[in-house]
Amino acid sequence: MWKEDLTICQLMVIFWLLTFFTPPVTSVKHIYIETYGCQMNVADSEVVMGIMHNRGYRITKQISQADVILVNTCSVRENAEQRIFGRLGHFRRYKRQNPGVVIGMLGCMAERLRSKLMEEESIVDVVVGPDEYRKLPGLVESAANGTKGIAVKLSRVENYDDIIPLRTDGISAWISVMRGCDKFCTFCIVPFTRGRERSRSVTNIVGEVEELSTRGFKEVALLGQNVNSYHDGEYDFADLLANIAGVNQSIRVRFTTSHPQGMSDKLLGTIARYNNICNHIHLPVQSGSDRILELMNRTYTSEHYRNLVKKIKSTIRNVSLSTDIIAGFPTETEDDHRMTLDLLEEIRYNGAFMFKYSPRENTPAFKMGDSIPDEVKVRRLNEIIELQQRISRENNQTLIGHTMEVLVEGESKKSKENWTGRTDTNKVVVFPKENSEVGDYVWVKISSATSATLFGEVVNAAGERLSSAAERAAVVFPDSVQTILDQADG
Ligand code: SAH
Ligand code: SF4
Ligand code: F3S
């Protein structure tokens, strides 16, 4: 044996070499991450966790265990940034007690404020923009050794297509299918913080959905600032949707956000054709006034939008629409505001995100001046909110007595006895748990409604209240009704 031929001296040399080249045994480092802003940021945080996990970091939900604190930030409106600055105050106290902890700012605010963030906030060690997350492990390691770092270059190609996001098991997954935005609406900071549009490959996205399917996920939401601009070579967004819908019939496919420019007939036809593509389109209009739409550079008129909505409603049965509205854009008159209210009244959206205009430095609208006084903006916003709440309530009340298919998502916040879930039209439904489980599709008969929530009880598809366990099982697994009834009978 060769070992027996070694001298003591040789053994000592080997021992020395081994101790020199083996890295010291360090305890595993933990990362705590907080995410602000849109769903794309939620998906990005999963990419970040994937990258850091591959480098040996572990994720913690307890800030007290964290060696690294990451804040994935949003810049879309002033108050989004103010909230994050407020949160930094909390982290400052934490860092005082734990000086070794590394604090990193990621996302849109990191991109917008860059080194200013580090200069003004002494606790920030690392600043990384949305296209530079691959550099994060190196920057965090340097920061742990005392060298602060920044990486904020935007890319025309980075789409993290090869990174497997770190997701906890569940039933719904966000999937970014494209990044960036080329629309340059004059009020919007996103093109400056996220860069130009680029899409991931159909093959990799479909592969991700297949993997989620084997893990038991029941819903995927495809994300992009402007999903209908998606393209991978000859494939457009309709092709992507069709491919994903084909992976597993029991996986619902959602998508957001659609821009009113570029909702092709092919796309509408695809949504209508596949049962598991949800009948819900989030279609931000922003304003009902053509003059304001032009100043916003939205590239459509209110007439184009109205015609599109007509086409959507005639192509997709029972479609539900939601929107985004901005109140108090520069120079908005009472007449412009009235046109927005009229449009809401006419289209009768099922929901809306409604915002007060917030000037963002370096956007074209910033140069138009913030001409509408705050109290006028607030009053207009309140009028919009009040009107939309009434419309949402009225829409929901027409559903009383209807039976709707609901994907069970989790426990209701208000009662442990109830589940909460959503219809494919994206309506929230709360109902007693009975025998159903998270991830089941159940039929719920609606008995009451508010502007935000439907309430009901589990029934069979014909609308009758369940009486036996076998019937309940049949509803829970609609694809295998006969098998389950057979088993129950046996
Ligand atoms: N890409 C999507 C949404 C992006 S941001 C789209 O095109 O619709 C989400 C919403 O925030 C926008 O639709 C808009 O209503 C709102 N928003 C963006 N910038 C804003 C600003 N400066 N002030 C107020 N609201 C803003
Ligand atoms: Fe912003 Fe307009 Fe792009 Fe939406 S489409 S992200 S509002 S620039
Ligand atoms: Fe905010 Fe950036 Fe999303 S600005 S809304 S986190 S794209």
C-alpha cells in the first residue's frame, strides 16, 4: 500500500497542505429579504433567493437570525419610497446592535438613487439594480469584509432565464416572462429603473411550469410590465399562453399587465379557447380624457379603448376587467376628471387600482409641473374610489345565487373556520371549509357580497348544498367524480 511507504515527514507536509487549502468551517449565513412594489419584484426576490441559495446562503423569515438583510424596493410613487426610508430607520437600530450584518438595497429605488442611497444612508452596504443580481453574492461577501459595493447597470439581455427561482411550496407561483418596458408613459419611472423590454424563452418558461405542476402548484401568474409585447423569435404572447395552458389542465394561467395597445385578436381568441386561461384581463386605462391620454403618451384614445373592451367582451364569455387610474395628472381639468368617471361608469370594471399622481424626477411629466393642488387630487381620487366601490359592489351583488368554481387558496384572515379563494375572474370568495383543502377546486354558491368579497358555501356543480362526504369529494376532484363515487359506494 502506498500509504505505508510515506514517511512521518511526508505525512506532516500533507497535513499542512490540507489545512492550508481547506476553507475554514464557517456557520451557514442567513438572508432575510423584504419585498416592496409590484409582483415583478416578488418574482425578482425569488430569483435573488435562488442565486444566494446556490452560493450556500439560507433564507430566514426571522430578522433576528439574519447575517444579510436585503430590501427589494419600489420607486413607482413617492410614498412607496417614503415607506422604505421609514423601514431603514428600523434596520438602523438593528445594525447598531449587530454591526456585522450586511444591508443591501435592491430593485427600482436602488436603480434610481444609486450611490446617493449609500451616501445618505450610512447603514446601506450594497446597492444592486434589477439587472445586476448575479453580482449580489460577490458584493455581499466584499461588504462582509468591509468594502461597500454598488452595481446598477441596466442590461438589454439579462432575463435570468437560467436561474431557478427559490419558491416555497404552495399553490400559486409568479413567473416573470419578460422584463423592462419600452412604452415610456410620461408619468412612469419604470422604463428608467427596469430598462428596455426583453423576453425569456418559451422553452424555459414552459419547463418551469412543468416543474411547478409536478410540485402540485395550481396556478401560475405570468408577469411583465407589458405582457402583450412578449416575443421569443416567431412566438408571441398568445403562443406562450397556449403552450403553458397545455401543460396541465388543472393549472390556472393568469397574466398581468396587458397594455391596451397590442391586444391582438389572436390573443383574445387564445384566452377564449382555453378553459384554464383565466377570464380576467387587467387593462390599465389611466384616464378617460383623450387630452390627458395624449399627454401621458399612452398611445391610444378613449375610443380605441372602448372598442377594445367591446371586442374583449364579445370574444371572451364572462370576462372580468380591472384597471389602473391616475387622478390629478398635470393640467387635468374638472372636465377631464369627469370623463374618467364617465368611462368607469360605462365600462363597469370589476376592480381598479386608483392612485394620486406622484411626480417622478426625470420623467417627461415631471417637467410639466405638478399643477393640480393636493386637495384637488385627493378629492378627485376619492370620487373615483367611491364610484368604483359602488360599481364593484353592484357587480358582485348580481352574482348572489350563482355557483362559481373557486380555487381554495388559504385560511380567511377573519376566521379559522373559513377558506378564502378566487374565481377564474379573480373575485375573492370566502366560505366555510367543510371537507375541502387548500389547492382544491370547489363549487361555491354565492349568498352575499361586498365590493371586495363574495361569501357563500360549497355546493355541487348544480348548486345544491352538499350532504354526503362522497358528494363533497366529487366536487373537490371534478375530473374523477365517478372513481370517487365508486370508491365511496364500495
Ligand atoms: N405596466 C403597467 C403598470 C405599471 S405601474 C401598465 O402599463 O399599466 C402600475 C400603475 O402605477 C400604473 O398603471 C399607474 O396607474 C400607476 N403609476 C405609475 N406611475 C405613477 C405615478 N407617477 N403617479 C401615480 N401613479 C403612477
Ligand atoms: Fe410604466 Fe407605461 Fe411601461 Fe406601464 S406601460 S410600466 S405605465 S411606462
Ligand atoms: Fe415599483 Fe419597480 Fe414594480 S417601480 S411597481 S417595483 S417595476
